[in-house]
Amino acid sequence: MAKNLIYLDYQATTPCDPRVLEKMIPYLCEKYGNPHSRNHAFGWDAESAVESARQQVAKIINAESKEIIFTSGATESNNLALKGAAEFYGDKKKHIITCVTEHKCVLDTCRHLEQKGFSVTYLPVHKNGLIDLETLKEAFTEETLLVSIMAVNNEIGVIQPLREIGALCRERNVFFHTDAAQAVGKIPLDVNEMNIDLLSISAHKMYGPMGIGALYVRRNPRVRLKAQINGGGQERGMRSGTLSPALCVGLGEACVLSQEKMSQESARIRYYAHLFCKKIMEALPEVYLNGDKDSRVPGNLNLSFAHVEGEGLMMAIKNLCVSSGSACTSASLEPSYVLRALGVSEELAHTSLRIGIGRFTKKEEIELAADQIITAVNKLRDMSPLWEMAQAGIDVSSIDWASH
Amino acid sequence: MAYNKKVIDHYENPRNVGSFESSEKNVGTGLVGAPSCGDVMKLQIKVDSQGLIIDAKFKTFGCGSAIASSSLVTEKIKGKTLQEAGSIRNSDIANELDLPPVKRHCSVLAEDAIRAAIRDYQEKIAK
């Protein structure tokens, strides 16, 4: 890999914490037992590692360890939660409520359920990226089985009002599922206080290994799911397949580390985000933060740099590993559907960068990144016909553009 | 996605960035694309009395391939007659920059920009 790279894409994935890896290694070579082998010491060792990891995962969301089902990641957890509940209860209740800014794996699963005869309400969001609780109230019907609203949005970092959503669901005996892939370890979560019935977790978004996640499934009042993977009946019959003790231990340790240092880490990241924003905003006019400025995780800054196209900008800062809402590289050439749902104009959506700050980000990196972005934006604005028009007082939206 | 060397060269050292006064009689301006699609090109040509393009400048809002396509075009059309410049095809640009299929629309836009600039100049002259 090239030198001098600065990784600022913590929403895409996080590096595995070396302390996590250290705990995992023994379960790959020495303690290689199958945790489902019930009749020898290798199996017992592996099983006890898995069970203590399950407790560690449960603890970070204030659940019981029996309520944690290990999966391959948040995509599988979301699939299991939605399809599993829909298939189990579908003959009685056939309506699901979700939101337009959910991750593709929730939206695509909902589309799949629509084809199977379910009806789905896709709640809109306000300009700040948050759902409207009144609109949610109106969306409930007698048929509503489940509400699925993500805890923290992957693109813009906003935190949805989980507690309020949970209360509304509980009053109506509707299950509440939340995709918490971007939230676990970053904000305090309590499935009991928040009335969450199903919660999806991903290890690699919280300094654990890729390839493992979990689904919290409430036992009281009980949520039942139809298994999506059949086999030996592991994970209370909800998810068959041999568990990887190394991966389970990795997720467990990632939870322990995140929980221990959550407030300190969050304060540090908040400070870095503040430094970064201050530097950028002081140097550059017409930069906009996407998503609510208060109800958000500090490590996600989604910024639109007016009149500079995001992918072009990324090319100018090629040692900064960030992500763009422009998606000019994708086959569709459509800008981010999340930003569009916020009412961000297509033009501004094309100019956005997502800067992700995390556990291993250094202050110097933040300062260097801000400087490089400022230089690049200035250079590209000098080259941008839109910037030239804006400076000349021409309203770009008044021009009759031919779309292509 | 890794970029082709030529794209990177034109992106990092863009040729002929800038603007001419568009009201000048011997300047033709083409403005194509749309902000909502993520790319806008402004291409300007300066034409002498013999109908030769003596200078060209561009400004582009877009990805690296869009910037490289417009930069390349300014190089290609300088010293050409209007007719020669007008016969440049998007495939010439795409092939020269080795653009992948998903980026071919950048070269289409560059071809459109040449034509729009020529048309603008010819309309001015006809007046």
C-alpha cells in the first residue's frame, strides 16, 4: 500500500484493535475446538470462550447473554430480524414500517418482503435526517408487525430518537428492530430502557474482525423468528452453522474495549471533529454539514463543498481515504439516496465527502487532512465553471441545463 | 478504481484552465452538462480571421475523467480549423484516455462542448 495514507473512512470499516486480535489468536491455533463438540475438552474450551463472548456482547446493550445470536455481520442480522419475524408472524400481521435512509440491506430486504405480500411504509426524514415521530404514529396500523429504524445512519451519522420510537412501538405491541451497526460502542444503548426488541451488531464497525456480527432477540416479551439458515440448530435454532470461537471472542473483546472507553473516546473524537470543521469552515466559504448538527455521532462528518464534484475532489486528496456521496464511480451515477432523502439538491449531493474519525485517528492527521482538503477545494473551485458563475452572481439553478 | 496515467496527468496538470471574455466577438463558448448530473464543462475557443482555433480554455465541474477529457480537448483543438475540431469524436477522447465504460459519458460531454463552442462562435459571426 502507498505510504502516507490517512484513513478517514471509519464508517466503511475500522481496523481490528490489536488487543482484540491478541485475544482471538489462541482460538485459531491452540484452542481450535468446535464449540458444539460436547464430549471433549477442546469443545468445552471453545464453548466457554463463545459463551463468555456472548456475555460481553450482551453487556454493552444491557441484554441477557441468551438473547444474543451470533451471525456473520449486520447484513445477516438485519435479514434475519426482518425476514425471520415476517415469516413467523406473517399470517397475522403483514405491515412493516421503516425509513428511506436505512442501509441498503434493510431496504432491499423490505422490497423482498413486499414481493412476498407484505406492505411496507417508508418513512421520510426531515432535512436533518431524523424521522418525524408524528408521522411514525400515523403510519401504525392494526396490521403493523414491526418497525425497523436504524440507530445511527452510516452516511450522515445522525442518531434517531430510539427511546421515543421504542415507547411508541411498545404501547402498540409492535416489535422494534434497530440496525445498530454504526451505534454500538459509540453511543450508550440499553435495550430495556429503549424498548428495543431486535438489534443488529457488526464487529468490524467497532474495531473487531470482519465476518461476525450479532442479533439481539428479546426473550421477554418474547420475539420469535423463523430461521433463515437451517442446519444443526445452533443459536437457539435461529441460526445454524458452526460458530467461529475466534471471531466470537473478537466481537466480545471489541465490545469490552468500546464500553470501557466510550465516553473518553467519544470526547476525543468530538474534539478532533470540531478542530477539523473549524479549520475547514474558516478557510472555505459554502461548505455545508449534512445531517442534524446535534443528534449525531462525532466521528461522522458529511460535508458538501459547493461547486466541487466529490469524486474529482477525492482524486486531488488521494492519500486521504474518505468516501464520497457523489458515487460517480458507481454504475448508476446517481448521487447518494440518503442525501437526496434529506432534500439536499442533486448538485450539492455530488459535492459531498464523508470524513470518518475514529479510535486511531491522530490530531496531526486531522490537521493535515483539513489542509489538503482546503488546498484541493480551492484548486478545483478555480477550475469550476459553477464556482465562476456563483462568484459572478449568476444563479446556477436559473440556467436551463440539459440533463444527460 | 485506479485511474489511467494520462487521466492523472491531465487531472494533476490540467492544460489551458481559465476563461476568455465571452462577449468578445472571436470567442465561442460551450457550456454543457448539468450540475445535477455531477458534471458541467465550459469550453471556450478563440478563432482567427482564417477560421483557425488559435486558443482554447476550459473550466470543468466533475470527476477526474471529466476534467482530463476537457483538458485533452483544449490541446487537441488548438491550431485546428473549426471543421477539423468539429469532427473530433468522443471515441477519440475516450480511447486516448483509456476511459472505462462507466466514464465514457465524460468524453461524450467533451465532444458536446466542442460543438457547442463552435456553434456559439458561428452564431456570433452570422449576426
